[in-house]
Amino acid sequence: MIQETFPMIIGEEEAPNERTLLTLEDGPMMASPASVKYIVIHCSATRSTRDYTTEQLLRDHKTRGFRTVGYHFYIRRDGSVTQHRKLLEVGAHCRPWNRCSIGICYEGGLDADGHPADTRTPEQTEQFILLLMRMVKIFPGVRIRGHRDMPGSIPKACPCFDAEGVFGYLER
């Protein structure tokens, strides 16, 4: 696991501690659409046999100190998509890349026994493709990456599949 040390520089601002870091990452807007360099794919790290509602996601993110869900979008197993942040709003999903990325999370990522697995349903995959095609049009040149593939982020299996290998063909 990466040990975070403070002070930490985020964008052009210094965060002397975790509390300040949360205020820097949770709310201010990115400079422009050109600021968005990545779409970072996440999983909720929940069992594919259990529901993880948007209400549960919101509760868990608020418990961590965020004012709302850290991801921009959440895709449920049934394919329903909810938006939780404005497109240019700084997310709280992949430190230190929040100021230049859009976060998309899908429900699941763990098999019935709680092990990391690609649990995406056909409905989720269809919505991923539609959403990513929209994002690539809005943010030309954006790169699609899994959370686990972002340098300097906390090491984890998330999103439990090779996001670049699966969706990288959508990049322009």
C-alpha cells in the first residue's frame, strides 16, 4: 500500500493534512474540458450476488468524509446509470489523478465468495460502451484506464478486469 505523506501538492495547492486534501479533491471544478486526460474505471468491490444501491454508495462515501459520491457515474448491474458529479467537477476516486479524470464505477467486482472477478453484466457492458463513447466525444484524446493501472494510486485489483484492453479501442 502507498503511504501518503503530507504536505501533499494537489494541482497547484498544498494539502498539509488529510482533512485539507478532502476539501481540495471534493468540489472545485477542473480548469477546462482540456483538463480531462483520463477516464478511470472502478468497481464497487461488492459481491455480484448482492445489491449495492446508489444510496449505499452515497452513505459509504459520506462516511469517508466526502460530501457526495466520489465518482462521476455509477452503473448498476441492471444497466441503470446515475450521475453524481458534474463533468468538470473534481472527483474523489483516484488520488492523485482526480483533477484530470472522470470516474466511472460499476456495481460488483467480487464473485460470490468475495474474490476479485470480472462480474460485469451484459447490461453494464452495454451502458459502459454508450457512456464511454459520449465521454470520448466530449473529451477528445482522453485515455481509458482502470484504477489499478493509474501510477501512484493506491494498489488494488479495481476494476477487476483490464479496462484499457476492453475499452481502449474507443479512444480516438
